[in-house]
Amino acid sequence: MSAAPTFSAPGWSHRKDGTLAVHRTLLEETPVAIVFNGTAQAVMMATPADIADFAHGFALTEGAITDPAQIEGFEIVTHPQGIEARFWLTEDRADALADRRRSMAGPVGCGLCGIDSLEQALRPVPRIAGDGLRLTRREVAGATDALRPHQALHDVTHATHAAGFLMPGRGMVLVREDVGRHNALDKLIGALAAQGIDPANGAAVMTSRLSVELVQKCAVAGVPALIAVSAPTAQAVRVAETSRITLAAFARQGGFDVYSHPHRITDEALDVA
């Protein structure tokens, strides 16, 4: 099978003024297995692009590793049925994974499919330690607008979510796209690690609603602020408050709401003075 992220499909477009034969560029959904030391830890439906970023981000945010140095080897293997992202971990991490193995085969709409206990759904997450990040109100309000020009797959398919990394004074420095919002964030976090960018120095920006697992992933990765175009869930706000993450939602049309730890968002007038 092709690892291309899109596919051109024929169809018929029915409109008020008639019917027209068309070709549409559609987004691919491919099973991606995350494999540690020969054992599949998760199988997720994902867009087959930036798979290395996705796998490394997933390994970090799901606690399979706590440091990239725990990875002894990595390869991507394409099969007719899907893609395997294969890790070889240090012995101590492999033993730790064997104690908490779970299977997560599931649809893109659910970030918690396959967990085997209620406790796993609301897992404890770290508290963000640093308070160095400061974003202006203008930067937060314009965050999703700054993300939009970087959504190349969305432009041709209208079917992807995007996750971007916004840095004060620099704008959107990194963007990843995927059919699933959780996958897009994992890809972003994996790309940050690959490029040596400290997650504490910026905010994650999402084109989706803010559900609790996005906050959990940011907390584990050390991202101190999370901004989205749509609404948060109540549980996302609770977890953001506990983990000391600044949570901003409805960031569009020049405004936003902030639900937790607003001290990281500054008034530009005060900055100038």
C-alpha cells in the first residue's frame, strides 16, 4: 500500500444546477501500530505522514518513555495492511511497559479507546513547574489564524486537524496535521523533541475542541499553554487547573476565553510601558 497521505477519488457532485463528474483529493486513514521491543502497544488510525514524529510523540505522552535516550533503535516498516513504528527500548523501560501494557485500537474520535480501567482515563499528570512563558493577548487571539496558512493537507482535503507550536515574538514555528486531533498533537510533540525545541517555551495551538486527553498530553510533555479554536470540556478545565496549564479557548475573530492560569497572558500596553 502507498504511504501517501492523500488519494484522488472519482465521484459525482450533485448541485442545484446539475450533476458533474469530479475527482476529489481525500485524506488517507491508515492503521499505525506502535511497537515496543516486538510487542504492539497501540494501534491507531492516523494520516500516513510524519509517522516518526507521531510515534515518538506518542511514546512520550503515553509514558512509554520518559527520555528519548531510552530508545536504542527505531524503524518504520510499511505493510499492505498498515504501518509499524518499531522501537527498541532499554531493558528497564521494556520491563516497565510489560507491567502496564494496554491495547488502544480505536476510531479517530476517541483518544482513550482500549484502556482497561477508569483510573487510566483520569491518570495523574505532572504539574508544569516553570512560569517563564508569557504570551500577549494579541498572540493568543490570533493563534488559530496564525495556524491556518500552515494547513496544507486541510487545504486539499478539508479533513484534517492541526496542532501548532506558538512561540512569543516568533509566531507559529512548527505545525503537524492528522485526521485525529490527538495524533496531530503527538506528531507536534514528537517533532519538538526531534528538533530540540523546549516545549516550555511556547503554547500548543489546536484546530479542535479541548478535550481532557489533549491537556494530559501537554502536561506530560511540559507544554505550559494550550489554545484552541473551539470549546473546552469541563474535565479539561479541571485537569488544566491542577496541572498548571494555561487553557485558552474560542480563540478566533480577535478574541478568546481563558479558563485557567491566566498569568501567562499579558496586556500589551503593560509590556510597552
